[in-house]
Amino acid sequence: MAPVSATVRDVARLAGVSPSTVSRALARPEMISAETRGRVLEAARALDWVPNRLARSLTRGSTENIAVVVPDIVNPFFPPLIRGGQQEAWRRGFSVLLGDSNEDAARELHVANELAAQVDGLLLMSSRLPAREILELRERCEVVVVNRVVRGVSGVVIDTAPSARRAVRHLVGAGHDAVHYVSGPADSWSNKQRVAAVQAACDASGTACHVLAPSVGAFERGRACVDDLLAAGATAVLAYDDITALGIVAGLADRDVRVPGDVAVIGCDDIPMAGQLGLATIGAPFDSVGAAAAGLLIEQIARRAGGAPRRSRLVRVPSTLFLRRTAGPAPAGGPALSGEGAAMPARSRRSPRARA
Amino acid sequence: MAPVSATVRDVARLAGVSPSTVSRALARPEMISAETRGRVLEAARALDWVPNRLARSLTRGSTENIAVVVPDIVNPFFPPLIRGGQQEAWRRGFSVLLGDSNEDAARELHVANELAAQVDGLLLMSSRLPAREILELRERCEVVVVNRVVRGVSGVVIDTAPSARRAVRHLVGAGHDAVHYVSGPADSWSNKQRVAAVQAACDASGTACHVLAPSVGAFERGRACVDDLLAAGATAVLAYDDITALGIVAGLADRDVRVPGDVAVIGCDDIPMAGQLGLATIGAPFDSVGAAAAGLLIEQIARRAGGAPRRSRLVRVPSTLFLRRTAGPAPAGGPALSGEGAAMPARSRRSPRARA
DNA sequence: TCCGAAGCTGCAACCGGTTGCACGGTAGCC
DNA sequence: GGCTACCGTGCAACCGGTTGCAGCTTCGGA
């Protein structure tokens, strides 16, 4: 803490006014004559004074802080979201507290509760909390969820369904007659969404759809299910996220199964490394998602402070399918979809053999 | 913010004591009779009261918050550090504010200043700030630097030099007669350290050492310098960090140069993906580094609060060399160093041809 | 029995701004 | 000229805990 910072009273004395005038010179300029205001500002500058945030928060009842809670900051899916939220918050004069739930709902609740006491709003990313708990948190401060939909609570979601449909169409067009989806964490909302989207897409194109039960760990989840996939005769795999997909790719490599020659793999999230590894995936502008969420949250905080009634909004951000090496070549004559060229090891040079 | 939380006075009234007694029942239990204390705690529980952090901070002059400032949260090097720091802070009852400097010293200064006003301590990770600025920040709150050494300021550094020496010995043992080091950001402290370590190691083993001037961007920095590397006849490359190393690997693949057959590549940081990609690198227990730094910071805060004089400590954390696929095989008879087996695409199956 | 020490507890001021209300002064209006 | 309206400013209370100091008990020792 600053050792001996000036206070309002110091500034007031120097400017020859009362503390209230100093306070108002900043908070309600229109209430103060231009001349007095000038004197106050000058005195403040001379003493190098800025109002103490804590004291201000205490009376105003608002902290100008928000908290971002994520399941695991090491999961590369989250840092871009956090950065986006951070920058937007900063732009609007808010600071960001960080909470990590370690993928655990109980811990998430604890962390969120603790943080709720010292911020104006909570940004819950990929929350594992039951809707009831989230609604309860909202009694204590504003809440916006990301990658989750809770009735009555504002949220930002990435709309992966259209991309999932395209992915299925791509795979079907390439000759695969069944799609295997490898699930993520059981309590993950987006996992449920993706299962539904893939199933719907398969139904629409009359393709068989198999869903593999979730297991724990990210990379290992993928690697561990490879035997099941091969036993089931899978040739086209969609995975819950990129880490899982990379685990699958690694597991397939362990068994000398070629990707995409024998099995095509598509992940989800477009983590920074994905493009460089040639991993096909579904991505989105994550910085913008984070920023949108923070913006939404701060607007809600402002509205609430203004006494306006609560109103929840749901923002959908479109996703993009990146067809890269692991997805196999597009069917002849099919529409070319987006995706930078694969760029990893020599492998990307060889054009993978199309499935028989 | 909590809508209508109870206050000390409410609790005091219910317990039939004065507000001061309530306050002391929590902060100075030994001053209060067991019986009174019991009544107070019960009343507090009944009203579901916890002391307001803001109000407490205002009088106590401490916030129980620390801030972590990183150059770029999306750089996979930082999330493990942040998580470690976060958990340790949390364990000790501190919350964490997050600042992102976007790799820019001016912005870092601004962010740090802003945060310094609302926390008890600052954790600067891979700070780009001139030492003078850091010392100045320390006038306003406690500071601990990570991955940086500033005289008079506590810090935690990863000791990469021994691993760099080993890496050079490995390469020399494998027959390479020169080592090329690809620099990172010009103002990065750890880059300077690594240049020095590599040069020293080369000198010690009588090997030529070439340092490539830094350029911007991470992955692209690596990719862009490949032509220079090849023109210089490089066969063994050490890179500032893993992202740069991956860029180099990608650039080499673009030109059909085999890794490690024609060129061996070793990175630094052991980012989560490195093991899975078979990238040789220098790693460290980053969670512990973050935790150690947070612990150091909080201890300093406590000591300072106790009125004890400042004392700066420097903690060195040892690093580990992971020799994986891209480093090429160990020379026959050489000591086998650590490193899990490579696990990415079929490539890892083929044993790379040793350099002629 | 009296005195001093020690243990609890309450009073009131304080941390540093903020804000409802009242007051003095000036201007506009009839 | 008197009255009202409004503007600019200060007073004092307040946000919610914390803490120095003093007062009251109780207890031990002389």
C-alpha cells in the first residue's frame, strides 16, 4: 500500500475548500463552478492525489472489480478468453480477479462465493455449477456465464452446432459411414451441446453416430479410448476438445494407425497449437468472446447501479470449421472449407491417402 | 455486492455486546472471555455475518490481495506459473488480481501502477521493466519478480544454465560442431541469461556458438529465421522458447529438412504440448515456481506488516533437460538423460537417422 | 481492609471518501 | 422592492470495521 498518500482533506485544505467539494469536483463536475473545480484539480495534481479505491468502494457500494472463474487456467482454451475479458474490463476501468476451480464444482462454488464478496460481477467460464447455485450467486452480485446457458442468467456461447454439422457433412462426403464422438467431462455443458449437435447432424445425413462415454483427464482421455474406437471400427472421430483429439491422434500413432489415412480426427476449440499441428478443429474468436462477456457483465453492473431492472441476454458467437490435415481431404467436388494449410513436420507434405 | 448483509452492529446487538467486542472476538480472541466470544460467534453465525473485507482493509491498511502481472497470458509458459501462484495465495487467504502487459513495457508499468494501488504485493513475471521502475514500484507495495533478477528485490528464477550446458554437451556428443541459438525478445532478461549460458557451455566444450538476432512474434520468429539458419549451415539449434522452437521445426518441415535427421532442435519451457510433440526442451516445475514466488511475496507482506525491515531473497529453482525426438539420439555410450518417449504422429515411430 | 494488577468490555475516534440536507447569495420575475 | 428559484458550497453523518484509552470488576497480596 502507498506509504503516506494524501487524502481528500489535504487536497481540500490546499485548495481552500471543503472535502465534499473535492469529492464532487471529480464525481459530479457539473455541481461545481468551473473555477473552484480548477483549483481542486490543481491541488490534487500538486499533492499527487487520487481517490482511494477502497474508501470509495465502501461508500459507493461498488468495487469496480470483476472476477473471472475458470476450471483450469492451464487448459489452452481459457487463456484467450481470459485475455479478451481482461482487456475489455480494463478498457472500462475495471480490474480483474482470477479464480481457478481446478475442474471441481465444489471448489468452484467456494471460489465464486469468496470472490463474490469483493467484486461487482462474476464471469463464470465453462462453469460446472448446477444452475441453482448460479442463480443463487446472482443474488449476491451480477453474473455472466460463458460457454453455458442458464435460464435467467446472461451468457455468451459459442455456437458450434453449425460447424459440427459441416464437419459431419465433410466426413460423410469423404465416404465415412459412421461418426464416433468422444465425450468430455460428464458435467460439462458444452459437452452435452456437442453430443446433441453431432447426433442431430448424423441423423440429418442418415449416418450412424456413436458416443463414447467420458473418462477423466484431457489428453489421456483421448489416448485411452483409442482401443475402444478401433474395436468399434471407427474411421471418423469427433472429439470434445483439441487436447482430447491430440490424445486420440497420439494413441492412434502408438498403434501405427494412420491419421487421416485410416482414421480422420476433428477436435474442438482451435487451441493455438492446432493450426501448427494440422489438427482439424472447430474454432471461434475467443478474445472477442471473452471481451463480449466482460462487456455484458459490466453493462449489467452499470444498469443495476442505475436501479434499472435486471434483464438477461444471450449472445451467440458463430464458430468456424477448420479443415486441416487430420480431417482428411475434402471429397472431390465438395466445397472447400476454411483452414490454413497444415504446417507441422514433414508429414504434412505427404498427401494422405484417402480412405478406401 | 451482497444486497443487505448484516454489520458488526447487528451482531453486537444480537449478542448483547458492543461492536468493538464483536470485532475483537475475531481479530484478538485472547482479549475476550471465552463465554462472550461464544455468544458473539453464535450471533455472527445466526446472522450469517462475515466482516466486510473492504471496511476491514480500510482501517487495517492491507487488502489481502496480490496481483500477478504477465506479459501474455496466452503464452503457455505462464498459465502454470499463474496457477501455482494462485493456489498458494489462496491457501494463505489472499486473492489474486491479474494484469496482462501485452509484452509491452509501457503498458506493464501502467498496469502495475494501477494494480499497486489496490493490492499488498505485486508478482511480476518475466517483467520487461527497467530495474529502476521496479524499485520504484517497491516504494508503493511489496514486489517479487519471477524469471528476472533485480538487485534488492526478491525473486524466483529458473536456473536453466546447467541444463543448457547439458544440452550443448549432448549435441556436441552427437557430433555437431556448432550450436546456433535463436534469441527471444531483446528486452527479455531470460533471453540474456540463456545466451550467456549457451555461450559459456560452448566455450567450455570448444564448440562454435552463433547467436541469431531476435525478431518479433513467437512462432513466427522461429519460422522466419529458418532460412538464415540453413544458410549458416546450422545442424544444432537451441531456441529461446518452445514456441520459437516449434516455429523452427515448422519452417524446417516447409523446406523438407528433417528433424532431427538434418537439424536437431531444442527449445525451452517444456510447455504442456512439448512432450506430446516430441520436442526436446528444458523444463522446470512451474507450478512450484509460481507457488514459491507467491509464498515469498506473502511472507514479505507479513514481515512488512509486522514492522520488520525489508530483506530480499533470491530463490533458484533447478531445471531439467528433456531429451526428446527433436534433439536426436543420444551419442552411443553417452548417459541417458530424462525425457518421456515421444508420442506424436507416426513420425515418432521412425527412429531418426543420425547425422552423417 | 486497602491497594495495585490484570482481565474484559465499551466509548468514541478513525480509516478516506461520499452524499443528503441546509444555508447563503445571486438572479429572474412580477 | 419583495419573493421565489436556483446555484455553489459546507456541515455532518455515514459506509463497516478497528483500535487507543479508559472504566469497571475481580482477584491476589500486604
